[in-house]
Amino acid sequence: MKSDIRVCSAWREVHDRPVYTLSETCPECNSATENSAPAPFDPNDPYGEYRRALKRRNR
């Protein structure tokens, strides 16, 4: 599920704080925005299989 809240992609270089918005562009600097929520998991995680097996075992 994709988050609707977006953050300015250039906020570290342009702004002194993160700028959050719902639009595709930053309202202050007109640069592109990106999804503010991190991915819930990394599909290339080499230890993901072991963590999931441990989680199943502890239930």
C-alpha cells in the first residue's frame, strides 16, 4: 500500500526541515516529491527467510 503523504525529494539540500505534501511537487521549491513511508521490507534481504522462520517458530 502506498502512502498518500509525500515529502520533498530535495529537502536536505534546499529546506531546513522536511516539507510534507499531498501533491506531486513541493509547494515551496517545485521539486519532485517522493513517498514518505519507508518500504515495509526489502525483497533482496538475504536473511529474510531466517527471520520469517524464527517468527513462525516463536508463535
